[in-house]
Amino acid sequence: MDYKRITIICGHYGTGKTNIAVNMAFDLKNKFEKTAIADLDIVNPYFRTKDSETEFIKRGIRFICSEYANSNLDIPALPQDIYSITDERDTKFILDIGGDDRGAYVLGRIAPAIKAEGDYEMLMVVNKYRPLTKDAESTIEVMSEIESACAIRFTGIVNNSNLGVETTPGVVLDSLGYADEISKLTGLPVVLTTAEREIAESLAGKVDRLFPLDLQKKIFDN
Amino acid sequence: MADKVLMKGNEAIAEAAIHAGCRHYFGYPITPQTEVAAYMAKVMPKIGGTFLQAESEIAAINMVYGVASCGLRVMTSSSSPGISLKGEGLSYLAGSDLPALVVNVQRGGPGLGGIQPSQSDYFQATRGGGHGDYHMIVLAPSSVQEMAELTVKGFELADKYRMTAMILADGTMGQMMEPVSLDFELEPVPEKPWATTGTKMAREHNIVNSLYLKPDELEKGNFDRYERYKIVEANETRYEEYLTNDADIVIAAFGIAARVSRNAVNEARRLGIKVGMIRPITLWPFPKAPFEKAAEHAKAFISVELSMGQMIEDVELATKCRVPVSLCNRAGGMIPSPAQVLDCIKKIANGGNN
């Protein structure tokens, strides 16, 4: 995909925002030298962008994150260099935002500058297999809650429908209608359909704008 | 495929509770279980239920006491420090023979501790948690599917035996996402003739109370309760055995520790070491029988825990110390890796001790 200067990843919690943000940062780095990713998740202290920090350093991706992420200090805190996102205009940013409207409040702080510059994409990550976003109506409800919280409107949809380890190509194919319906009701394009690399490969040719994901490793496999 | 959804363990608990007919939730937010409350806050108002964020954990457990007295299914959830605050209420629930579901998504301790997963509230959960002679039925899920199923089972057992059931999970179980089927078979809810539902001038008053100033009455309550506990021990003990039949070494592990250990068992088997695992699903009542049986052929046990070694005492008691029991552990929010467990197995297999 072509990246705007700022790509904002939002969605209902547990839809796979962080995995997508991390993979997008890797993808963007291949296309654009000055790439950065910002972890602005103040909601979830588990499973976050910071878990991939060593990989960012290895690849030369700038990483912005609260000093207290993954520490025992359980307080919502923003990174001290948050204004780099809007000030450093020679850098392209991926923003990983916390789940739901509560996570999106963070964005409100830099929303005026993002909108004034006007070079951004704000993507809603959706998963039809999550019980609170299982149909277009409930997903759109979450979308409008997020937009109200951060004062930026979505520009596109990322369909990341999956069932975790039980995801099959069929699971992804069964979700295309759901994403299309959200698209129809909101007027927003489905920018990407994402799937774990192996599944994405078997869907090649069957799904438009496929984006393969490399997932973070788990400590056990059963 | 189509009937499954992808859920966090905490969400699965909340959704399963709603399936089980729970319409009253009281709690106070704490990582890593906040999603239980967040889910209830979203869903309860839509289905005519009550979600109430109490002013404290102590208030929440006493609200649970109130609804339980009325004979309705009710729950609260918290994480380790918050469960300590609920301790008094847990004792009052037991003293009043009230059914309720309490969820503990454990984090590292003691004190305020940390926010990463732990199993160090095993003693607190299995020995009661509050003051006085009592037990809770303690259920230890090791998958998101079990988080859901044991929540339903917890409500059913609580009603059946007029006890508090506790889901003893940990931060990983609460936060991890797995596919879940929410297709439950529900047992009918038993009659609750003791509930304070109003006499309608047709019966004597029901009184729910834990204060008995006459010691002989209080003693009788204790003896009666422990007769009931014997029935629970006989009928409700749950566990899973994995490759124990021919095992020289038997691992004891529950929850997340069992998920990790299972990988180590598989790897050790590939190396030709005869290892098996007993996974207690009820921590109280503790599944003594499979341990007694395994002690007849096993040369050693290993208790794998996210604590300084708590369940190991129950393994030693169940095996009557006939066979050495070693501890393989991490604490404070750290999780043992399959490699660490495998190393323990190898050491024991080579005749060493941990």
C-alpha cells in the first residue's frame, strides 16, 4: 500500500491492531527510509508494540513509546516525544492506538495538527469473529465512538477477520461480505485484507489488496 | 467454524456468565482483569442487567452478598490485591452459605506487586481466603474455552452446594485470545427456598446471616458445612491426565503452567523420557486420587508453578511424600518456559534433584 505521512491504526480492542501496526512499520521501512512507529496504547499493558522493540532497532525503525510501557508502573502515560509525530514532517509514522473510544482519546491531543497537515490515513481494523463487532451495525457503532473520542474521521477499513490459531482461508473468505457491508454503509474503502502469511499466500488471487502478517511468537503452541 | 468467536479470556468469563443467567455484576477495575468489567459495562445495560462499578472491592463483594441473598446469580471479579480486600466478604458469604462466583485473574505479589501473570494466590484460594473454617470451590482454567466453560460450571456448583465458586486464572489466561464456542448445556437452576424474596405473607421470614452468638449453634453450622464439603470432594473433583500411565516422572501443573508444561512433556517424550502430567482443574477439592495412583509407579513428581511453590504442598500431601516432589517455578510475573521445564525433567531423569 502507499503510505500517507501518518497512518493511524484504530479499532475495537483485540482486533489485531498492534500486529498490523508492527507489520506495516516493517513494510513501510522497505519503501521509505525515515520510518517510525509510535505506541500510543494507554489501555492495554499486555501484548503491545513494545514487545517488538528489538526488531525495530535491528531494522532501523524509530520507536516512540511511553517510558513506562511494560514496566510494573501500571499508569496510563504518553511518550515524552509524542509531538515528534506532528513536528518531524520528513518522517513517516505508523500510530498504534489503544482499543475502543477509551484508547482513542489519546489521539485528540494531536488531532488538530494531524488534520491541519492533512496527510494522514486513519484505518479501522475490524474482525467479524469478535463478539462485540460481529456484524456491520455493531462495528459501525464502535467506529463512531472512536471518531467522537479522537475528533478524526476514518478514511478506510482493514479487514483482519480471524479466529486466532483456528483461522483457515475459509474463515477469511467468509468475512469479505461483512467488510464490504461496513464499506457500503460508511462509504469508506476496504484498504486491506490481512491474514497470517501462510494463509495469505493460499488466498492470493482470491482476495484483493491482501496484506500478509508475520505474527509475534507465542511461548507455547497448543 | 462459524459458531466460534475470538475472545480474550476475560471476555469469555463475562460472556459465559451472561449465558449462565448472571444479571448482576459488581466490581472495581484492576489490571489484568479489567476487560471482565468493561465487557459487563457494555452488555449488561442492553439486556436489563446491572453493572455497577463499586467504590471499592469491599463494597463490591458486599453487593454480591446482597444479590446472592435474594437467590440470584451474581459475580464479582478482581486481581490479587483486590481479592485480598474481598477476603472478609468471602468469609461472610461462606458463613451465610450463599452461592456466588468470584473471579481472580492473578498478578504477581505480594503487596501491590506487578501486573504480569502469577499463580501465587493458590494458598489464599484453596484455604479459604478469609477467616474461619470454610472452603470455596476453586476452578483453574487453562484455555479461553475453559475460562468460559468453568464460569458456567462455577455458577452451577455454587448454586448446587450453596458455596462460593472461584475462577482462579492468571494474567495470561485473562489476556490471551483464542477461538471459543459459546454453545453451553445449562443445568436447570435449583430452587432457593432460603432466599430473601419477600414472604408474600405465605411463609416464615428467611434470614441470611453469619452471626451466631450461641457457640453450639455456630459449631453445628460448621459441622453441617463440612459434611457438605465431603460431598463436593466426592462428586466434583476434576482433573486431566496426560500420558501418565507409564510415566516415571509426573508433572503437576494447572492453568498457564499446564499449557507450558504440556510442550515440555511432548519434547521429553521425543527424547525418550517417560513423562506425564496431571492437571488439576479443581484446586479445591484437590484431585488426590490420580496423584495417589501415579505415586505407585512414578519415581518423581515435579510441581510447575508461577509461585514460590504452593500447590507442591498438596502434591506432597496427596502422594503422602512417598515419592520426591521437586519444584520448577518462576515468580513475580515471570512464566516458566518450556525449555526450563524440560531442563527440570532432564535433571530429574538423570537422577538429580532440583
